[in-house]
Amino acid sequence: MPALAVEALEVRFPGLATPALAIAHLTVESGARLGLTGPSGSGKTTLVNLVTGLERAGRGRLAWDGTDIARLSEGRRDRWRAANVGLVMQDFHLFDGLSARDNVLLPLRLSRLSLPAGAGAEADRLLARVGIERRDQKVETLSRGQKQRVAVARALIARPGILVADEPTASLDAEAGATVASLLLELATEAKATLIVASHDPRLLERLDRVVRLEAGRIRETGG
Amino acid sequence: MFRLVVADLRRNALGALAIVLIVAFAAALGVAVTLQERALRLGSARAATAFPLVVGAAGSETQLMLSAVFLQPAPLGLVPGRVLSSLAADPRVAWAAPVGFGDFVEDYPIVGTTQALVDGLGGLRDGRAFARLDEAVAGAAVALRPGDRFHPLHGQASTGGHMHGETTYEVVGRLAPTGTPWDRAVLVPVEAVWRTHGLEAHEDEAHEGEQHEGEQHEGEQHTDEAHASGAPGAAQAPDPQAAIDPARVTAAGAPGVPAIVVKPRSIADAYKLRQEWRTDTTLALFPAEVLTRLYATLGDARRVLSAVAIGAQALVAAAILLVILLHVGQRRRQIGALRAFGAPRPAVFAVVWMEGFALLGLGLLAGVGLGYGAARLIAARLEAQSGVALPVLFTRDDLTPLLVLAGATAVLAAVPALLAYRQSPAAALRG
Ligand SMILES: Nc1ncnc2c1ncn2[C@@H]1O[C@H](COP(=O)(O)OP(=O)(O)OP(=O)(O)O)[C@@H](O)[C@H]1O
Ligand SMILES: [Mg+2]
């Protein structure tokens, strides 16, 4: 259950006068459940990309349990992310043509030559946990709610200490969104993972321990 | 990883199939050109070596070779009878046989010759050789069976020759297959050809082949001249059913023939004979050598042909690269996503590379097969037309270009793989 420490972080994009993200100080305790909110374009996705090592910060420090991922090379960030982070995105990013089970196992399959012992059983367990019964169903035939639940199972297959979701409920109807929100919260707790969720969804945000509101790339208020 | 590749290819099955087919056709073009060119070269060389030495009247070497080896109808000058008689008597000659053409049965050339050539071509498969002036031996690929009768036609049936109605031959035997144009020939006694064309004792007279079309009864006119002139050494036109008389053919006063096929006893003899019969009035040549020279002349055309094939392949390679790049562009999100969810960069490279290599490699393999099939098909059609056996075969020399091509495929597949490798996962997730 890693903890996050952010110091003097600044991200600029070419063509933008002001930094897309400027965070002087932010800490997330290990095992915390943090929400990120704010208007569109306020920098939520940018921050998510930074804390997952998908993008590198231009300036500042972004350390998970003392590991400053802003300093890691691209390859090492990839490896660090594979070992520590589970990701759930708004539009699923499942691989069409493969079954639900194969999608859950795909990150493991691609990162090593053979599946580690027990991976298959873990995939089955996770799929059962998120309520997917037909594990061999091709993902392109699943409903949107089901797709997001498969994505949640995939995020947890490598037993990550950090679970990050960017608008996990935004493309789902209220009911499916509520199911996914519950699953994220419960599974993060079960896995004892630190959870960071960027969202506009008040019903999801109100269930988190703490919510950080971003505006124009800066932290405006912290609530929860 | 393979599952992913297979799933992705299956998802784009039609596009993948199109790529495989395009690559296959491009590769097939090159393979077919190479194989067909080789088949023609080997096949005609084999046909040419069947006759070690050919003697004809002074004129074009190429034309003499084409007429004697490939039975191409053309007006050739005649070699006087004494040449054959002297060759037949030469101790350095294993056998020498006259070759006289001009007539056809359907589209098969009728060749007037002697027993020596029947044996020289490899003998008979069934029946017997001609013993009378009205008997014939059919080549292996001729649609005539022993017992069949035919009238010779002056000029090919397909180009509207006229019938020598007064002459009838009966097929009495069939030659064993030789894999040369002679498989399509019908052999008759050379005296019978002389008789039909009234060439009983004419020397140094142009014997025009099928060029006769449209002209009226040239043969009959010859007959009249022959009878009228009563040239020395000429016998009266014999009874069509008379027995053949080999001595008459090799007599010094015998009529001329367009070409004489000679089998020398040794290579040294062959060179000496060629030397001796290269005179002001006669021409002696090794058909294989003339053919080689002809090929050397055509070498440039051959190079142009393979350059065209290579150019077509390069264009296809470029087009394929474009298609693959677009395809990867469409999949950027998905491929980038793989990395965001924990796939290492080399795995992303490997997946895209394997997909590209599988498509191109499959196309290449199919193309080699397709090209081989096409070359076989073309060869079969040409064989049926010309009688020349065209061996379509791969040689060890083909291995290098094929390996180079496979290497190029691997490199080509690496281009989109590298792009995917460099694809930022964050940008990919934004879509
Ligand atoms: N690669 C980039 N190049 C230029 N500008 C960028 C890039 N990525 C993000 N931005 C800009 O940075 C700002 C923050 O974008 P970000 O995606 O983080 O917003 P967000 O809070 O996630 O918005 P939304 O709620 O709509 O998802 C935006 O103004 C966006 O245009
Ligand atoms: Mg966003």
C-alpha cells in the first residue's frame, strides 16, 4: 500500500501560456481513497497520467513510497507501472476479439513468457467477483457495464498496490455506474490498495475518503 | 501473445486477406517471370542439343537453327544433294539425315527425312518406321494414330493453306516423346516430299515454306518444270506406293534439302565438320551455340522484364507499407493501451512485428506457390503449342533472393512495429 508524495509539480504543454498542472504539495496516505474532480480541462487526466507514470513531469517530484517516478526512464516506468498500478479508463480499452478472461490475463501474458502459477485461477476469481459469468464471451459482445467490470478485474490481476481510475463511470448509465463504483471501492479495500479516482460523478465522489478539486491545473480545495 | 496476434488479424480478416493477396500476386509475378524465363532457356537448350550439328545453305544462322530445331516454317535455301551424300559417307559422321519441310497436316509440320533421324530422335514408341513413300511416322504429341490417313496441306490449316489432294499418307508408327518441337512433327520419307513438290532434281532452288499461301499451286508448277527440264540424275517421279530407297536419298545427284542434321562421332569431329562445311554456299552450325548467342542478344530484354517485375514489387511493398502504417495508426489507442495496462515496450514491438511479418511472409509464401503454378500453367500451354518441354524448376540460386526477400519482409514489418514501440501510451489513451 504505497503512499504518494507530490512536491512542486509543474506540467506545461506547448501552446498553453499557463501550466496545465501546477501542484505545490499533495500527499496521499497509503490505503487512502482519493477523489479528483474539477471542470473539464482542469488537469485531472494529466495528473492521473503523472501518478501512473504514463507521462513524465517536467518539473517537481512525484514519489510513491520514496520512488520518484518522474526520474525513472521510460522502460523502468513501464515496469514500475506493470508491477504497482492497476488502471481503469473511461472507455475500457479492452482488446476486441479476445474473451473476457484473456483480456484480464493479457497484461500478464505480454509481460512474461508464461503465466505465473495461479494467474488463471486469480482471473477466474476476479471475474466472478465483478459478476462476469461467461468468462469466454468475446469482450466486443459485452454490455458497457460488463466491459467496465472486466476492466476492473484486469486492473487487479497483477495485485497492484495502487488502483487508478479516470472517469470510470462517465460512459455508463447510473445503475451500471453505481455497480462499478462499488466494485472499485470494495476491491481496493479487499486488495488493500491505494485508490485514486478522477470523476465528475457526485455519487462516486461522496463515497470516497477525500476529494481534491482542481481548477485550471491548481488545487482549489480539499474536502471529504 | 500469439493469441493477441491471431485475434487482431481475425478482427481485420478482410484487410489481412487483401494484404496477403496483394503481396502474393506481386511475389508471384517475380517468381513466374524468373521460372518461365529459366524454363524457356533450359527447354530450348535441351531441344537444341538434340541436334549436335546442322548444315544448311548459306544464309541466316538463326533462321537455320530455328527451322531445324524448332521447325519454324521459313523460306530456306537448299543444300545440294552432294552435300548429304558426302556427309553420309564421311567416317566422322555417326548419322546424317535430311530435313525437308513446308507441308502440314492440320497444324503439325510434315518433315521429310530418313530412317536415320527416326532413330536419332530416340526411336519409335509403337508401330514401325516408314517403308513406302506413302507412309508416315507421327511425333509423340501428334493427334494421329497408326492407321490414320491424311493429305498434306501446303501451309498451316489455321492460316488457310491448300491441300495436296493427290498425295495421301498413312501413319504407320509413333515416335517416343523427345520433349522437343519434333514431338509435334509428322515424319515422312524425304523422297515423298520431293515428289509432292516436284523437286526431283532441282538444286539451289529456294524452297519456300508456308509463304506459299495464296499463290497458286506452286508445287504443280515445279512438277512441270522438273518433267520438262529432265535434269540430270533425276528419276521420274516414282509411284506413290513405291518402297523407299535410302541410296537414292544419299546419291550425289539427289535433289537439295533445306537442312541436314548431323550427328558427329566425337566432339572433335563436330568442330572439324563445322569448319569444313562453312563454305560460300553452305552453313554449318551448332544449334546450342546459336541459341546461346540468341539468348545473349535477348539478355537486355530479359533484364528489362525482371526490372519491371522488381519495380512492380517495390511499388507493392510501398503500398503495403502505407496500408500497414494506416492500420497501425488506427490501432494506436489499442497498442498504447497495452502498455498502459502493463505490457512492456518490447512486447508491443513484437506483437506488431509478428502481425506484419505473418501477413507479408504468408503473402510471400503464397506468391512463390502462385508464381510456380502460373509458370507451370504457362509452360504447359507453350508446350502444347510448340512441343518444347519446358522444365519449371527452382534451383539453389533461388535461395539467396528468397532469403533476401524474407529479410526485407522482416525489416518492412519492423517499421510499423517501431512506430508502435515509440507510441506514447498517454497520447494513445486520449485517443
Ligand atoms: N498533449 C497535450 N498537448 C497540449 N495540451 C494538452 C495535452 N494534454 C492535455 N492538454 C491540455 O491540458 C489541459 C488539461 O487536460 P486534461 O485532459 O488533464 O483535463 P481533464 O481535467 O482530464 O478534463 P476532462 O474532464 O474533460 O477529462 C487541457 O487544457 C488540455 O487541453
Ligand atoms: Mg480527463
